[in-house]
Amino acid sequence: MRPSKPDLTSNMATKKQGGTAPPPHLLGVLRSLWQWRKPILLLTIAGTVLAAIISLLLPVYYSASTTFLTISPDQISIDGVFGNTNARMQFYGTGDDIDRAMSVAESDALVDHMVKAFDLYTVYDIDTAKAKAPLYVRREFMSNYEVKKNARDAIELEIMDKDPIRVDAMVRAARSQVNDISLTLVRGTQERSAQGLRREIASAEATLVSIDERIRSLRERSGVYNTEAQSEALAAKTATLQNATVTAEAKLESYRRNGGRGARDSIAKYRVQLAGYQSARINLDTQLVRLNASLGPLDNLEEERKRLNDALSKNRIRLKQYETILGTDMRALEVVEDARVPVAKSSPIRSLIVVGAAIFSFFAAVVGVLLIDSGRKYDWGQVFE
């Protein structure tokens, strides 16, 4: 049945009243919608009811979240803890530290820990015998997992799950794992530094043992045990011996010139003294030669041993600091807002689903009606011919 033509009388009455008649194309659309009002209404109701039924069948998810700040690596370094630097210390992490923490929060290590700790294969009903089971469980977990940086440079970590108690435990475990992995990265660097110091200390100790052995052997061969004291003593002996020799020579020469009854005995006496002084001088010169020959090597070895001892003491102190840091329970995160057991579901929002389905059904019905009504104007058989 074709719709009747527009009422000319009513149109003329509208013009007389000063009104404007609707455009012909809009009038045709309104007429079509009015004629199909019941199918449009039924289709909209059917879509709304179907969406309501489907929304009731959807699983309920609960959401839990936590917010935390990253702690600056300076706070868990030996320079920061023991005050080895005068630079201003940062309490909380900067942009790079935040990016590093977020990378850790999205890492495979964290996902693997969560899958193992909460048996997510069973939770998500994934068959472990399938080759792509690890991919499926990771994809399912990441679809319910979100980590982001808010406007105040804090990190927000959120997880959705069907069990409110389990989702609270999952959020806490994920945050703890981010902390542990971040600490592991820092402690790994510190442990490598400590291992390097241990090798340097062991090498320095072995070198010191070798230097001590060389010093001991050189002292036994040269008879020089204290270069400074022995140098002073030999210098004093040389001066004393030289004075005594000069005095004896002068007396001997005097007795030779003057002669006399006792001159012969005195001359013999001073000759014996001079011979003793000359023998002592030869021995003293030998000691001085040995001292001078050993003085350079001994001083070099003593200087090297002192330098190694100083470096060894510093390395031992630094190693002790590393061992103290590694043995201390420290944190890489500072919790701002802890997770709580959710009491209200986060999805699905059934009211939005139903309203959206109703709007979509209405517009779909309207578009369908307009297409059907427009298609009736054409002879499709002739068009296809």
C-alpha cells in the first residue's frame, strides 16, 4: 500500500499562518518512520532485551590497584648510604628511574612470576598441553593488567580478576615483584663491583707477600734492616773514626819529630791505633758500599709496599661497605596507596551495555527501514536486466 500524497489543504493553511513547510525529502523520511514505527519499536525492544540477557551472562570482574613511587638509586648506593660524595642526594626517582620501573612492571619476569604464583593457567582455563599456552596466558593476563604513570610521577598498577580476594593478592605480589626485580638489577651491579674489589684485594695481598719476601731477602744479603737509622749511625761512625785517625796521625807525627826516651813506645802505640783505625775504616767503607747499593732497591720496595697497603686499606673499606649494603634489607619503591580488597565490581557495567544496545538497535532499525523504503521505489528486475 503506497502512502497517500501530502494534504495540500494543510500545507496551504500552514503557509497562511506564516509557517514553513518541512522539506519534501525530510517529510518522506518522517512518513516512512511513522509507517514502520511498530517494527522499529519491536526491534529496539528485542535488541535491548537481548543485550540485557547477554550482560547478565557476562562474568563479573573486580579491580584492585596500588600506587607507589620509585626510590632514587642514590639511596641504596654506598656513596649515598655512607656519604662518600658531597653531591645533593635525590630521595625519589626521576624520569629514567620511573621508566625503568615501568619496564620492570611489564617484563616477562614479572608475568612468569604471576603465572606461577597464582596458577593462572587454571584460573584462565588454558590447556598447558597446547604449544601456544604461554602466549595465551600472557595475553589474557596483560588484558587484565595495566601499569601507568600518573600526572604526579607516581606509578599506578591495576589488575582485574573474577575473585576479589585473589586480585588484591595479585596486586600486592606484582608490586613486590617490581621491587624485587629493581633491587636485583641494582644489587647485581653492586655484587659485580664487590667481586672486582675482592679480586683486587687478593692480587694486592699476593703482591705484598712477594714484596715482603724480596725485602727480607735483600736485607739478609746486605745486612741493612733500617736504612734511615743505619745511614745515620754509619755517618756518625765515619765522622768519629775520621777524627780519631786524624788525631792519631798528628800525635804519631809529633812523636816522630820530637823523639825522646818514650817516643819509640808512643810511636809503636799510635801505629797500632792507626792500623786499627784503617781496618775499621775499610770495614766501615764496605758497610757504606753495601748500604748505598741496597738503599735504592729497599726504598723502592718500601714505597711500593706503602702504596699497596694504602690502596688495600681503601679497597677493604669499600668492600666492607658493599657487603653491608648487600646484607641490608632495602627497598626500591615507596608505597603511596596500598591495595584493598574490592567490594564493588568494576565490569561489566550492565546499564551502559543495555543503554548502548538500545540506542544501537534503534538506529539500526531506522537505517534498515529507510533502506527498505527507498528500495521499493525501484524496479529491481529492470535494473538487473
